[in-house]
Amino acid sequence: MGIFDFLSGEFIDVIHWTDNTRDTLVWRFEREAHEIKYGAKLTVREGQAAVFVHEGQLADVFTPGLYMLETNNMPIMTTLQHWDHGFKSPFKSEIYFVNTTRFNDLKWGTKNPIIVRDPEFGPVRLRAFGTYSVRVVDPALFLREIVGTDGEFTMDEISYQIRNIIVQEFSRTIARSQIPVLDMAANTRELGKLVGSEIAAQLAEYGLAMPELYIENISLPPAVEKVLDKRSSMGVIGNLNEYMQFQAAESLGRDGAGAAAIQAGMGAGLGMQIGAQAAAAGPWGAKPAPAAAAAAPPPPPPPVEHVWHIAEGGKTSGPFSKAKMGRMVSEGSLSRETYVWTAGQDGWKRAEDVMELAQLFTVMPPPPPEA
């Protein structure tokens, strides 16, 4: 064996690629002057494809495996150039490794709201976001249509274009589906599959496929969500009159003036009773004669003055004394139709239906009936 035969066997060109970036789609094998030796070893790992470009023309695509770059496994390349020296001289070609694995957890979302016509709310604006996955299924087409001569092509360079396609098809699908806004959350899975099927044809033109597309959320504008929350609250409240009574009772308990007035009246009555009992007992607790006790019965406690609450426009105010209510009648801020409530009263009643307050309206006659 000659020295040249030994050297030609020892210096075997090895072509391979290992990716540690996790975002590279295409990487070009760099060799000075792009010279590749005849008989070089090409290693294509799982999740990769190797694309040969010779003199600017796509020559062949190699799937995962180990290859010896010889004329018997490069039938297309042998027709591109006349090989001299018995195929022993180096040839100038470019080798692009294409990552065919799935790129997951890629984000998409609507930059601007989408206006749709809802059967219940009318025209509404929607926003949506989610995730998707993509992979290269046709390396030669992807290299020809997207990459070109880029020596290192990453996912970021095409993700913006894919997001635009997703948003466009999502808008068209939502507008045609006529699904009510309140039912969209229950149909996100079906909507995602429908949008993905619409996008498949466009991505196929780039040599790409989208195995998965997820719609994580579809939301309304904040102002509409607040109104919707109020509507839901009304449904939870149920009977509005009973709720107003409950609110009035709570406000009475929180209002120190109203509670103090009631407690003062009760305290005065209780004090009178204790004073009468002490007077009847006499000095040093001596018991008077039965005749004297019968001749001086204790006086009854003074009546407790009621305080009143007023309900107008769904809001309550008060408490007000009877004197204050009389002044409000004179000022015109309290009418016969105004709803009032006091402790012990069975629900809200109009002022003219309460005997204690009806007297306040007898000062002036009511308006004459219509002719």
C-alpha cells in the first residue's frame, strides 16, 4: 500500500451535526471552500435530514442513517457534474442539516381585538391566546421556500409569520362558527382543531406541519366583563325586595346613630321601671304596707320613638326621626309614594300607608285628580 493510499484512507471526512440550541431549524455544514472529499461519511441522526446543494442546485435529501458519499448512493449528483480522476477528487457542495423534530410550546395571540357578532350581546370584541407546535415535513421545500442560503435559520425567524396565519384563520373561524361568547370556553378544543385544519394547507406550502394548536383563553374587554359580572350578581341575588330588606337591616346595625337611638329609648323605659321599683321598696329596702303599694302603681314606660329609613333608586338612607321626616315633607324631598321602613315593620311600605307618617301629609292636601 502506497503512502498516498494510506493517507487517503486515514483522512476520511466525517460530516455530522449535533444541536444544543433547541431553536435551530437549519444549520449549514461549514467546510473551507465547501470542499467535500469523495467517500466521506455522512451521519444523519434521528430528527434530522441532510440536504445537498451542488452549484446552487438542490441535489438530494438524506434521511437518518450513515452514508458513504460515493457515486452509487448519489445518483442525482453524478448527473450534475462530470467527475474527473475516477471520482477521487474533492467536490464543492453545500450540506444543510434540517431539524425535523417537533418545536413545542410556541406562543400565539391576537395583537388587536377581533370584532364578532354575538347572538346574545350583539357586536363584541374578543381577544384570544394559546400555544402551538410545528415541525418540518418536507426539508427540500422548506429550504427552497423559506431558508434560502441562510447558514443558521432559527424558529424565531418564522414564528411571527406563523402567528399571523393562526390569527387570520382564528378570526375567520370564529366569525363563521356563530358560537355564543358564553359557550366558547366549552368549545375551545373543537375550535383549535378547526383552526389547525384550516392552517395545514398554508403551512404545507412551506414544507411545515402543525401537529397541535391549543386555544387557552378567549376573553372579552374589561368593561364588558364588569357588566357581565354585575349581571351574574343579579342572578345570584334572586328576589330584589328581600335583598333590599336584608341590606337595610345590615345598614341599621352598622349605623351607630340608629342603634343608639333605639338603645336610648329602651334604656329610658328600663330606667323608669327600676326607679319605680326602688321607690316602692322604700328606704333601706323596707317593705311598705300592702295598701300603700296598691295606692301607687308604677307609671308605664314612655313610648319608644321610631326612627325611619328611606329607599330611593335602589339605595337606602337614614335613620331619620319623625321630626326630620316632617321637615322633609315640607321641603318636598319626602312624598306619599316614598318607601320607608323602621324596626319591627313588616317590609318596606309607602309613607302614606304608615299610620304614624300619614299624619305628616295632612297639613297640605294631595294634588287634585286629573280631569
